[in-house]
Amino acid sequence: MAELSVEEQLRQLYELQLVDSQIDEIQILKGELPDEVQDLEDEIAGLELRIGRIESQIKDLQTDLNSHHAKIHESESAILRYKVQLDNVKNNREFEALTKELEFQNLEIELAEKNIRKANIEMDAKTETLNATLERKEKKRKELEVKKAELEQIIEKTEKDEVALRKKSETARKKIEERLMRAYDRIRTSYRNGLAVVTVARDSCGGCFNKIPPQLQLEINMRKNITACEHCGRILVDDGIVSEIREKTGIVEV
């Protein structure tokens, strides 16, 4: 590819700026919806993990409750057996041994009942947390549906144009020197409006609106060098280039 003159590079830079600004407008139209959708999806995923953990904890508590109830049943059965044996004791030693076993089983029942009360309290708290988390997840899911629908509508309206514009941007970039492209991209990312190439309007920079000295304006009009605003660093082009590109592309000036 033949090396372009400075004048042609300026034309390409300004045309690229027009295309990239149109892409920026589409992104502005989308607003924060892509980020909001991603944030909601991440939050829902986090809530699902939390729900899974709580459900697992509730399952463990239910297992503990079943175990405690089984222990009570086991101890009650043992107490019935020991009471029957008490009716047939032959000496004091057997009586004392059975009495101790009865006391032990009653203590086991008390402990199991205490653990059941504790587990039930914890179960109620976990269930309440689970229900609140499920409710929050459902609320976020509905929000996500709305945001996705809004974003999909915008994408449906703009996708074709955006794809075409991005192709134009890529094509234009290939014609510009790598050094200039690095400077262009650096300047674009430095400003919220993404303007790296601007015109001189009313003797002022079209980006920062500071005055441009007459001598510098003359140099810009000659198109012999790439000239940057001494205040904001944006690349400056003259009205002639603006008119040429506007007529060529039909794109309104940025």
C-alpha cells in the first residue's frame, strides 16, 4: 500500500473520527444497559450460589433433626425395656445399674430435645433467609428481563448500522500510519466524548474551545503537517477537509 500524503492522512483521520463518533452514539443509545444486564446476571448467579448453600444447610439441619428424633425413639424404647427389667431385678446391684441406665436415657432424651429446639430455631432462620433470597432473586430476574428486552430492542434497531460502521472503521484504520493510530486512540480514550480529531471553528479548537493563533490556523489550512491543539492535544483539521468529507460521506460533522 502506497504511503499517503499528510493531507490524505488528515482526511482519513477525520473520516475515521466521524465513523467512530457514530459508533459512540450507538453506544450512548444503549447507555448503561449492557453493564446493568451484566451486573444483574452476576448478582443472580451469586444469589443462586447462596440459595444452593442455604438449601444444603437446611438439608443438613433436617438430617440432624431426624437423627435427634431417632435418638429419642431409641432412648424411649430402651427406657421401656429397662422398666420391664426393673420388675424382675434380683439384687440391688442390678437395680442400681438399671436405674443409672434409665437416668442416662432420660438425659439423652433431654439433650436430643434441646438439640431439636436449637435446630428448629436455626431451621426457621435459614428458611426465612432462603425465602428472602428467593424473593430477591425473583425480583432481580424480572429486572433482568426488562433490561434485556430494552437492550435487545436497541440492538435490533442498531446492529446492522453498527456492524457496517465498525467495518468502515477497520477499513479506515488500515490506511492510516500506525503511529497516528496510536495517537488517535490515546486521545480518544482521554476524553469522554471520544473526539480526537476536531475542526477549527471561530478561531478556536473544536474540542476544548481555546483560541488557535492565526499562524497555526494558516499551517493547518496548508495541510503539510499533523497539527495538534496545544491545550488539549486533539488533532486539528481545517473546514475544507470537513466539507470534502461531509460531501463524500453524507455524515454530519462531529
